[in-house]
Amino acid sequence: MLSEVYEKGAVQALGASRSSFQKAIQSVLSVGRELLAKQRSGGIPANGTATSLSQRCLDLLDHRGEASGLALAEEIAAEYQSLDDDQKRLFMLSLAADFDVNTQQIIDLATRYRDDPSYDNLESVAHAVEAPRKKLFRRINMAPDGTRRLVELRGDLLQLLPEHPELKGVEADLKHLFAYWFNKGFLELRQIDWNSPAAVLERLIAYEAVHAISGWEDLRGRLRKDRRCFAFFHPAMGDDPIVFVEVALTNHTPEAIGPLISLEREPLEPAEATTVVFYSISNCHPGLNGISFGNFLIKNVVKLLSDEFSSLHTFLTLSPIPGFTKWLKETDLTELIDDEAMAGKVLEPLGQVVETDVRDALMQLCAYYLLHVKSHGLARDPVARFHLSNGASMHKLHWGADLTLSGRSQSAGMMVNYLYEIQKIEVNHEAYFNQQKINASKEIARLTEQRK
Amino acid sequence: MLSEVYEKGAVQALGASRSSFQKAIQSVLSVGRELLAKQRSGGIPANGTATSLSQRCLDLLDHRGEASGLALAEEIAAEYQSLDDDQKRLFMLSLAADFDVNTQQIIDLATRYRDDPSYDNLESVAHAVEAPRKKLFRRINMAPDGTRRLVELRGDLLQLLPEHPELKGVEADLKHLFAYWFNKGFLELRQIDWNSPAAVLERLIAYEAVHAISGWEDLRGRLRKDRRCFAFFHPAMGDDPIVFVEVALTNHTPEAIGPLISLEREPLEPAEATTVVFYSISNCHPGLNGISFGNFLIKNVVKLLSDEFSSLHTFLTLSPIPGFTKWLKETDLTELIDDEAMAGKVLEPLGQVVETDVRDALMQLCAYYLLHVKSHGLARDPVARFHLSNGASMHKLHWGADLTLSGRSQSAGMMVNYLYEIQKIEVNHEAYFNQQKINASKEIARLTEQRK
Amino acid sequence: MLSEVYEKGAVQALGASRSSFQKAIQSVLSVGRELLAKQRSGGIPANGTATSLSQRCLDLLDHRGEASGLALAEEIAAEYQSLDDDQKRLFMLSLAADFDVNTQQIIDLATRYRDDPSYDNLESVAHAVEAPRKKLFRRINMAPDGTRRLVELRGDLLQLLPEHPELKGVEADLKHLFAYWFNKGFLELRQIDWNSPAAVLERLIAYEAVHAISGWEDLRGRLRKDRRCFAFFHPAMGDDPIVFVEVALTNHTPEAIGPLISLEREPLEPAEATTVVFYSISNCHPGLNGISFGNFLIKNVVKLLSDEFSSLHTFLTLSPIPGFTKWLKETDLTELIDDEAMAGKVLEPLGQVVETDVRDALMQLCAYYLLHVKSHGLARDPVARFHLSNGASMHKLHWGADLTLSGRSQSAGMMVNYLYEIQKIEVNHEAYFNQQKINASKEIARLTEQRK
Amino acid sequence: MLSEVYEKGAVQALGASRSSFQKAIQSVLSVGRELLAKQRSGGIPANGTATSLSQRCLDLLDHRGEASGLALAEEIAAEYQSLDDDQKRLFMLSLAADFDVNTQQIIDLATRYRDDPSYDNLESVAHAVEAPRKKLFRRINMAPDGTRRLVELRGDLLQLLPEHPELKGVEADLKHLFAYWFNKGFLELRQIDWNSPAAVLERLIAYEAVHAISGWEDLRGRLRKDRRCFAFFHPAMGDDPIVFVEVALTNHTPEAIGPLISLEREPLEPAEATTVVFYSISNCHPGLNGISFGNFLIKNVVKLLSDEFSSLHTFLTLSPIPGFTKWLKETDLTELIDDEAMAGKVLEPLGQVVETDVRDALMQLCAYYLLHVKSHGLARDPVARFHLSNGASMHKLHWGADLTLSGRSQSAGMMVNYLYEIQKIEVNHEAYFNQQKINASKEIARLTEQRK
């Protein structure tokens, strides 16, 4: 009754509608918990170890009752959260070993299919190549917060993968499922502003990955009238955003991040803005790595904002070059720089005052890095790779644009604008993937030529 | 601007939130349409035949650009709708033939896996056993109303399947995708009443499959204070419900459908009700056949209503027996009825006046049919199968309970109550599936004993 | 719990929020009912007569407890509804007589004020000139649906006023209160369409006063994509609209009502429309007579629609001339028409075929009636008076524009367009009120000149 | 377009619906601004002085055009805000002098009424005793934020009133209007929690008047699962609350404020709570002084919470005694305390350690103050007066319950529980007003007896 008042009065339409389902599943779940308790002779099984969790998972695979199965799935999701890192690792290894495909069965069924390529035999093979853990994950996904727990699980997995290549299959199975569940058709675009629920806003503060938000005052500054923030949400993740982008409306191409996020700036009237600056894009969940939404988000926002304000004609980013100094240190610069002294100087930590020729050398090297240093045929710099894959072009490089500690240490204080021209993004995207062609402004091209 | 006013003022919170995404995809789509037009040298391709549609589908499979791909998917969804029945059939056959798996490739990859059962080789097999049309369907699903079009497609397919068994794979692929997309975790439970949007209500009128709603007045009668209606909705289907159940709150076990849906009845105060009657459950989309939600809906409603009104203690249905007379006609009754004359009489069309012994014979035969006539180990009657699978028990059989034309011709005018006892449904469900045991009241059991 | 699901899931944001207060008052009210029952020694007082109702009203005037006072107000509102017409009349007479000002007290206090015009003495006079029934009405207004009941009461009063001039004060007191309560600042503008709640839509069907809506199908036709409907709502009246306007988007000046409301018409793409036609404005509650919102509604809609569709440049009505034939019959036409035969012909009932000269005469007479026949210095025709007061100008007169029974009998089948030019409406309004100047097109002016 | 996305996606249904009207009025207003500019020959009038503002007010009184009148009202509201304190004072004096009633006219009309007490003559008097500024205020109220500006105006007035008694009439006129506009029937009860918009939450931080909220973290602590916050909102004030109450759910009668608002406390499961503590009630707008809603809010919350959690049976406050030490200092204690030394000791500032007999004396004096010190027949302590007027009883006095600076200096560190027993509040209320009877627990009564 009480919560009703709130729901009706002050509530976010959406949070409200979503929770209607939560309630629904809670109804069936409360029945399920009782039924599950009854079914168990001799009380609740031991808890808190990879073994007990694996056992519960095996039970769930064969479980029949819908309501009690839901209760079991809920237990599993909760137990995973309660494990320590070591037990989590053991549990993942159990997922890899005990819930894997049956190789011999696949071989047998494939042989039968070879002899008789009927539809039924094909289906048998298709069924056999799907590891039982996928069915397990689907069932866990039904529990309240099940999706969220699985996203966390994959986040944990991705960290262990380098040391435990045998977990590859588990990770890939989750990714495959996520590709279905996080279908773009289920995403919801919401604008976030100072009228958004505090429960959503505090997540922005927590998730901002590029230019940290220091608290509520700082956040409020980023939600002023000449700022915008958009996020994708997903029904199974509630008010927890998937990805969000912070946008500044300006009347010039920004050359440094400081003034953009300063609390002291004078807000511009949105109707006077000409330029949309995407100055920060944050993926909120490491477990969704590789399931990309940032591109789709940016394209949506480009169109939405250009429909809202006819005065807007330029859409670009102000982006870090996070891989630059790392590359610099790993590279034999003698091939790139004639002057040996300079090859040393560019590696020195950036001081307050930088000599003009060092600056020039760094800018040229950075342009070279962005345009010519590749990995698997694509730009090595991760941020460059993201925007170029989206079909953006490289627009302008700015010296002294990010003088924070991380800006100096990763990007030598430089930042770059990537330009989104909606009419060209698909052509650029094609050229980038088919011919490894990076579309860059003359200004940037010239910088690399100077070096070479 | 105008629609804003509406959206803010009068709107369903939810419809509103959903359409925010529609807008989003519309934004990217409008760009995509332009880009697609540019990419095409020489105008829009021919339209309206299975061949042109298959060609578009092939294009979409290889298409790169996100926005223009979306535009292409939209064209495909629209073109399918515009085809006549014959072209639709040809298109489905093309889906079966031209977008199928590559048998030789599967065999080769399976051989490689046999020789080296590595994860990569397994993944290759898994990829190969998935027909390209699944990728196609996933892409179509991205277009606005794409999901809806695919649901229609499967609805059409299911009708053709008996004549075209070669379409089995296409149908199964769609069903497999639907199982992911229509995950219960994405469903939303909404109560529907006279404050619901007319656009939703008119769908109830259209979809009611059990006891037809004759118009708005009739609908209003079914939404009075002692009536409830609940439906599941899905984000990709907008305001189009998936399944809905109509519920009456009464203070007795109903014995006939007429009084339940009569406009003349005097509404009961809900707080005085003791009994919840599920008198109609309608699946709204034939294309979702086999993806069952009715069970989950009923369980939710049982719990929700028992939480709302503490006076409610009995939850049951009033259900038709749609397969009874059909079975009666197909069956050699001499084994069941000693009296030959009676064996003839029970097959006669039901008149206004029925002799007592004919009535008794019919009721006994009906009880026998419900309890003992099986198909694949489960109740042959589809409605009985549904409720027994859900874990309900068979409660009471009523003579003269549905005197409409279809009630008389299918169920010999009888109806049956299935009882939902929340604490027993899982045990019943298990017993039903594991031991083919049907839980029935003594009264019904006695009826069958009288006969035999 | 149950209603929660609905509220969260499918609900009109607004209905929802409003009901939060209803709930609130219900809470206090349920306590109040108990307290009121306790306070009464010897059970509930007699009910259902003007006397018993007046007695309850006297009690309420002096009542102290907030909650029990609310319960008493609720009883009064309910009892008024239950009275028959005769008892209602008696009750109103009691309101006039027993709840009136105290003349002698006013005179005494005014004398004191004359002797000492202090603020306190002024306040005493101000308090004395306010009849006790105003306090009574304010208290009734607190009960759930209290406002609604008072609006009905004034509606009833207005019908009795011609026979019972002694009720004038009661009516005026209510009007005075309504002017506060129905402050424009509390109105909410909502667009109504096919997604609006059925409970709102059925009220449109009931309230449409100009061109009757025959049922749900007809309503649906009026809510198609080239039609709009806007209404004002008020917090105290829930989902019951105050006034609504039906709008057609067209690409020409409409000359007849039939094609505008025909279900057969082909809907226009709104973006192609040039013209906004206000073809029906309905005040929903007779009890709000004289508290005008139509003007404010039209101005809002003009601005909203012109902001939404830049192609819209003409805003006009298609209006009846409801007082024309009545005036015609009452008037000595010999002064206006030279030809005596014609003076007779124009009074004949309108046949299927009308002679050209009769038509011309009727149009000229109608233009004369609209432009020159006044009442208290303003146009005598009520619809003309409404639009001219709003600042519209008279644009065009159409023969054979409304061939329904009422159209023929009241307006001789003619209709007129009033033009809303947003930049001119205040000037027109001023000229109309200050100089009795009616702004009319040359075409209409010419018609009157022909006659004279 | 952009804001649409937000509105649909993430927004508070209600804020949304309200702003639909804001938009509406904005539409008419934007027309009005143009029209107003045209009407003015020779540009915008001077601005920023009481004289120019009074002149604008005089213009508005006679203004005809609705849209341009709205624009004028908007100018007035804005200009008032821009005035400095001195000009504001001058403007108020002008409201008192230049917009007052016409004494001679009242006298003349009253004389006419004396000679002929007809309804028309009565109405003339009623009209004449209403100062023109009331009409002015009604017109200003129409402008966006007009209500809010008038509430501020009255807030400013109340501060000046002691020095400027001639402003009494202006203040009273506003209060009279507010009584209509802030009718309880227009209030909306909303529960506020961590999902509420940040824009609302930051107002709580600003308005909390009793136990200051130090920032977002502190606020979050007050919105945990065992805490509740409810507020009344009013349509004309948007998301700006009128009054709010902070509630703690506990399982004991609280004896000190510290633990209740500590961030370190362990939250209780709401279902285990037995006791509802109203530990802070804040009126948000000084300009609404005397238009009381706190009582109505508490009664609503009592009922709502007892409906939600059946385990709750005790509803009480934990309240300061803000007038105690002030009274102590002003009072001749020799009459109350025999021991002269003690009479001195109780006046000393409260140290860390307090002697037992001083503590006893202070508690006895405080009980005496609460129960027996009156002003106009009612409790002199303002918080006591509020709760006793509401019908609460005095339950328990706690030593050392508020050791903050203000707690020690105003209440000698003590706090008191007022008990709300819903069945007794009206009887208590009656007894309090009719017989000056204060309902107190034996424990408190005994304290006073000890003293006397």
C-alpha cells in the first residue's frame, strides 16, 4: 500500500513498469522457495564453496518445477556473489570441465549426420555442440537479477582468461547468450538530467571511466543546460545503465578538456550552439565487453540532437590517445626520428614547459601512431579504433589538451577530435574495414608527412 | 512538439518509454534510408515477389553498414507483408533451400573436430550447424516491427508445415530464436481495465479466443469491479499483448459460463469474493505457438490476487473440453457402453431436452475421455493437457455449462473446473510427467468408475 | 497489491498521480467515518430529504474534527445525489434562505466601519457579506468528489434559476468559488487519442455537443492521424474533461461538415496539411457555465500545432449559426427584403432543392444576422459571440454545409468559418469590445451590402 | 525533440504531466510577449524600481488582452524578484496604499444596501470590500511561476509586518487567496526515496529545518529501507514540496535523536518494525505560514503506514522543545523552585556532566512548561502546540536526547515524544480546544507533580 503511493505519485514511469515484472517473478518465487524447501529432505545444502555451487547447478540442469527451479536459480545467483575470489575461480573451472560438451557424442552424431544428412540428425548435432552450461545460464537468467549476476560472472572470467585459457569456452558461451539477450531492439535510450532518479545519477558518478566525476556538485555541472547525457538501459538490468555518453554543446571545436568540464564555465544557450562534443563515453559493465553499443548510441544522439537544434552542424569528439606513450616506449624511435637527442627527449616525462621542437616531434609521432600503427589491420590505439570503426574521421590533434596525471602519462597531454559526418560514416566504415583506409584531415596527414 | 504534450499529459508511462526507443531507431533509420539509396546505383530494386525478397535477404546477410543495413531490414519486413499467399510460400521455400546449412562443410568440420577436438574446431562446427537464415532473422529483428513480422512469418509457416515438411528447419530456427527473444525475464505483467488505452482494449476484443467479446459494451462488462484481466506484454511487441487471462471473482464454484459473462449480472464486492475463476486464456499470436506463457501468467495471477484479497482461497478454471465430441465420433463406443442404443444416442446432436440416462452416459464418457484418453502419454484434450501440465487437478464436471453453438458441438455443452492449489502444483506436475498420473477429484473419478 | 501492478504497468501517468491523493484522503476518511459514528449518539440521522440534508449542512458548518468533518462532507455529497428533483429544489431553497448573510449584522458592521474605517472593521464587513453557505461549500469541496457534486449542484441550479430568482445568490456564490478553484493555472492540457484510457474516451462520446459521436467506431475515425483532440482537465475532476476541441488537419478551407467527419475519408499525411480546422468545441459541464476555458484552449492549440507542423498556416473553425433561423422567424423581414414573396420563401422549411434566389437571400440575411444583429452590443449569435470575443474574424459563409436535421432547422444548413490569426486576435478582441467592431472578410461584408 | 526522449524515457510521470501545462502557458505567453511589445509605443518601460513595478501593476489591473496580459503578469513576477530589499519594501507599501479599498465607496454602497438590502446591493458591497490588489494577485498568479512569486512576496511581507503594521491588509489578502489556491483537495502526497529526481532531493537538503541534512550521503542515510519520507506537492509549485515529514521505522520508542539519524546504524527490516517515529516535519515556504498542512500529512502517513505494515502499532514523534530555555530565562523561578541555588543552576549552560538533582529539576520544569505554560489558552511551546492541536498526547520526556548545539541551547538537550493514537486524536483535539485540556501520560504528569 505504501509503496503504491510512491509508485503512483512521484515515480519514474519506467522504473515503475519494470518493477511490475519484478513483483510478478517475486510472486512465483515466494511460492518456489517453499516448494524447494519441501522437496529437500534434510534441510538446505551446504553453501559457500565452488563444490556446493556446482552441485546446485547440476540440480538446476535437471530440475522440473518452474517455481522451485526459479528459487534454485536465485540461490545459485546469490551463492556466486558470496564466494571469495578463489572459490569463484574454482567454480569457473568447474563450469569449463563439468558442464562442457560431450566430445564423443558429438563425433558419433556427426558421423550419423554424415551418413544421413537429415534435419533431425542435424538438429542432434546442433544440440550436442551446445554445452550444457548454456542451458544452465539460461535458467539462472530467469532469476531476479540473474542477468546481472551472469554479466558479473563474465566480467570476472575475462580477468582470469589470460591465465586460464581453458575458460575460453565458458566465456564464449556467455558472450553468445548476451548477444541475444542484449539485442539492440531491447535497449532503451534515455536522456539523463537533474530530474533523473538519484539512484541512476549515482551510477554515473561510479561508472564515468574517462574523466572522473568527483561528486554531486561536479555531476550537476555536467548536467547543465548546455550539457547532455544519454544512456542505454536494458529491461533486465533495471536502472543500471549499459553505456552512456556525455555531450557538450559549444560554439567551437574544443581544444582541451579542462574548460569543457570546469564548473566555472558560463553555460551557453543551447540554441546558440553549433557543435556537439562527445567528450566521454563509458561502458558500464566489463562483463559486456565485446557486445558493443557505443557506436549505436553515438549515431542516435547525433540524429536526435540535430533534429532538436537546427543550429548544430558539427559533431565530434574530444578523445584521449591512451596507447600513445606506451607505444612510444616500446618503439625503436631511430627509424622515425633522425635526431637521436630528440628520440631521447620525447621519452622524458612531460614537464611544465616543453620545448617547441619536442612538442612538434611529439605531435608528429602521435599523428604517425594514430594513422599508421596498426594491429590486425586496424588502428592500434583503442579509442582511435572505436571511432574509426564507427566511421568517424580523424580531425584535429591538440597539444596540452589534457594535463591531468593520466592525460600526461598516457597521451603526452594530447587529445584528438574524431569527426562524425553522418553522411560519410558508412563509407568511412567500409573503407576502414575493407581497405584499412583511415580518413584523416589534411592537417593531421601533414603532421605525419613532416615526420616521414 | 505536439506529440510531446500528449506523451506527457495523457500517456501510458510504458507506451511512452517504449516509443523512446522507436524514436531512436527511427533516427538511425532515416539516415540509413538515405545511405541505402546512395549505395544503390540505378534505383530501388524490383519489389513484391519471392525472388526479389530473397535477393534482398541475400544482400542483408553480407551487408556491412549498420544504418543502411537497418533500412534494408526494414524493406524486407515491409515487403514480406506485401506479398500474396503464393509468393509468401515461395519465399519460405527459398528460406528453406537457399539459406540452409552447408552439409559438406559440416561434415568436413566435424571430421576435423574428430581428429582434433579443440575449442576452435568445436566452435567451427557450432557455427556451421547454424543455418545462415538465423543470422538473417536476427538482422530483420533489428528493424522496427521486425520481431512482429517474424512472429507473423512463423504463424504463416505453421499453417504450411503439414503440406511442406521441408519448412521444418525454418520453423525450428525461428522457434529457437523466439525462445531467446521472448525470455520470460522480458515479459511485463499488466493489469488491464477500463483505464487502459483503447488501442490495447480493442486488441482484447480481437484476440479473445474462448468466449468471444461482442464489442465495447461486452468488454466493459468483463472489466467490472468483480472481474480482472491480466496480460503479458513484450518490449518488442509494444502494446500488443502476448497472452491474456480473464478472471472472475465469485463466491462459489461456477457451474456454467453464461452467468459469468452476462452483462446483466450484479457485480460482487471484490472483498467478499472467495473464489478466483480463470474463465478464458487467450494466446494472441499463432506465431508464438510452442513458446508458452499461459502457465506462468496463471501462477502470477494466483499469487497476486491472493496477496490482494485475503478472502480468496479457491483458484480454478471453468474450461471447455474442445476435443470431446471429436473423440466420441472417432471412437468405438461399444467397448465403453454396454447398451447399443445408448451408444447411438450419445452421438446424436444435443437437443433442448436431454434424457437423464443420456446425460449420465455423456458425463461418464467425458470423465473417461479427460482422465484416460492419452496422446503421447499426456491427456489428449488440449485444454486438459495445458492445465494438467501446469499442475492443476481436475475438479468438477458440469452438465449444460456452455450452451453456445461451439460449446454444444465440441464439448457436448459440458465444462470442467481445473483446480490450482499453489502448494500442490509442482507435485502434480511431476506426477503428471513422470508417472502420467492425473490428479482428479473423487467426484470425477467416481464418474469414470460408473462407466467402466 | 493487485492494483499496484496495473498502476505500474499500464497506467496513465496522470490518473495514477491523481489517485495518490484520492488514496490519501480515503485514509483520513476511513478514520473519520468511525469517529463520526462514535460521536453520534443513537445512530445515523434520517436521510434522503431536503430537511435532513440541510441539517447535516448546519452540522458541518460548526464541525470541529478534521477527519470526521470530512466524513460528514462525504455524506452530504452522497445524500445530495440521492435526492429526487423536488427534494433538490427544496434543498436549494434552504441554501438560499438558511445559509444566507445576516442583513442586520452587515448594516451594523458597515455603520461601525463608517465611523471607524479601520482594517479590522473592514474585515468584519468583508466577513459578514460572505454567506455562510460559502464556508459550507468549501467544506463539501474537501470530500472525495466534492467538487464534482458542487458542479452538478450549480448545473441543477442554473436550470431552476428562471423560475426561482431567489436562488441567484447561491448560484453566484458557487460561481465565485469555481473561479478560484478552476483557476487556469490548475488546468492541464492533454492530447487525446486512441491510446487514451477508454474511461476518458467514453466521456468524449457522451459530451460531444456539436456533432454527435455515434459510437466507438465513429470516435476512432475522429482520432485518426489527420485529426487531433485536445482537452483541459482539472485535478479535482479526475479523468473527466472540462472542455475539449476536435481538430481536423486539412489542405483547404472546409466548406461542409459532412466530409470532415465522414468515416470514409482518406486520411491526409499531417505533414502535408496547411489548415487547422476547429470543427467542434464542447463544454462538458453545464455547472461550469460562465467559467470559460474554450478561448484559452483554442489559443493553446493554435500555438502547439503551429510549432509541431511548420506547414500549417491557416487556423479556422467550421461553425454552426445556431441562432439564425430563430432570429429569422422573430424578425420583420420587410425592412430587410423588398420582395414580399421572397420574405415568405426564406421562412419555408429548407427542401432538397433550393432556388438560387432563395439561397442568395438566405445567405445575405445570414451575413446580416451575423454582422449586424447585436445583443448588449455583442453579436447575438452565441457561437459568433464566442469566436469574435476570442478575437477571431468572420471569414467565409458556406451554403449547404450542414444538412443534418439540426443544421437545417437552426442554421438553414449554412456554416461559417471564423479565422484565428494569432497576431491579430488581441487587436480584434479590443476592437470588438471597445468599438463593437466585427472583423469580417470582404466576401462576407459584400454579402450584407448586397442585401442593404 | 530531444527533451521528448527524456520525458518519455526516464521521467517522473507527474513532473511530466505538470510541465504539459507549463508548455501550454508558454505557448500563449510567447504570443503575448510579441503583442505586448507591439502595444507599447516607445519600447519597454523603465524597470527595477518600486514605482515602475507599481505602474506595471496598475496597467495589469485594467489590461484586456489575455495573452498580452499574461506577458505583463510575467514581467511583474520577474521584476519583483529583481528588486532589492528596499525597493521591495516600497513596493509593498504601494500595494497597501495604492491598491486598497475605496472607503467612501464602501460607505456609500453600504448605505444603499441598508436602505434596500437587495442581492445586487449586497454584491456591490461585497465587491467594494475586496481590495483591487486581490484582482492584481489573481492575475499575477496566472503567469508561469506566478504562485511561487506570490508565496515569496508573502514570505517577505511577514518579515516586515512587525515594523509595518499597515501591510496587514496586503498580507491578509494573500493569505485569503492562498487558502483557496492551496486547498487540500489539490495537494498530492508523494513518497520520496532514492529513486526520486535529484531536483526534488536537493530541495529536501535545503529545506530540512529541524535536523539539518549535511549532504547527499546524509540524505541517502535518511532514505534507507527503514526510513520513509513523505511530502505534499501542489500543482502550481511543480517539484517544489510544500511540507515533508521524515519517518523512522523502529522497534522501540526512541529516546534520542542521534541514533535515529546516524549513518552508522544498522537498518531494520521494515516488516519487523513496531513503531513509527515522525522525527522531523519541515514546512518549506515561510510565505505559506498559517496555511497548515503538517497535520493532514501526519494523519495520512499514519494511516498509510499502518495499512502497509500490520506490525506497526505505535505512532509517535521525537520532538524538540524549542521554547523551553527561553521561557526558563524569562521566568521568575522562585515560584517554581524552593531551592534558590537550584534556581540558579538550572540556568547555567549545560555542561558535559550534569548533576542528578539539576537534571531532575530541569525535567520537572520542562514538564511543567509543556503542560502548564500557555499562550492564548494553548501550549506556549510551538511544537507542543502543533502536535496537541493535531490531537496527539504528550508521551515521554527524554533527558540528553539532543546534544547538538541548538538542542542544548533551546531544549536543554531534552526531547519529547508526542503520541498519535488515531482513534483518540479528534477527542483530544476537541478537549484541547474546548477545555484547554492537554492529554499527557502519567509519567509526564507525575513529573509536574513532583515539582509542584
